[in-house]
Amino acid sequence: MAKHKKTPQRLDPKRARQLIAKIEKVCSGTITTRMKVCGKPECRCATDPDARHGPYYEWTRREGKRLLHSVVSAAEANDLQTAIANYRKVQQLMKEWEAHSVELIRSTHPQSPRRNHH
Ligand SMILES: [Zn+2]
């Protein structure tokens, strides 16, 4: 078996910005799938867990202080999954960009007084 070695690589900030610029959609939240029982006593789902209906896709997200749940189609869930992954990618890229910016700013102003952390 081939081993994948992931060395922590510092991103070029230009590349981080380019990658962010390419992203079309970002969404927050999570997608969960559920199987449901319809409630009809004659239906197979009443006795067989494998015969439950679905999957149904639910998108859970925060809007301000409220937690919102919505049932979405499989196609929409798929689209949302991509956008959610993009959101996380942008957050990661922003962190890299920020770290690089701090280094850059500090090296540009080597003489500024440093405040100690307490
Ligand atoms: Zn059923």
C-alpha cells in the first residue's frame, strides 16, 4: 500500500487568493440524511427497517441566533454539500492568508514596539 505523506505546506498567499476567487458558492450548515417510517400499518416499513422511505435530506443552518432546518431534494443537497465544503475551504485559506499577512506586516515594520502577551 502506498502511503500518503502530507507535509504541512505553507500556501503562497497569491495562490490562496486565486483559489478563493474561483469559488462560486459558499454555504454554512450541515446536510443530514434520514430514513422515515410512513405510518401505514400495511407498509413494509412498519416491520422492516430496510424498507423505510428515503433518504430525506435535511439542511441545518444558523441564521443569526436561530437554527433553521429545511428539507431539500437530493439534487439540492448535493449542491449544498459542495457549497458547504467550499465554505470550509475558504475558512482554511483565510487562515493561511492571515498568517502570511501577519508575517508580512511584522517584517515590514521591524522597528515597531511589540506589546507583550499576558
Ligand atoms: Zn412506509
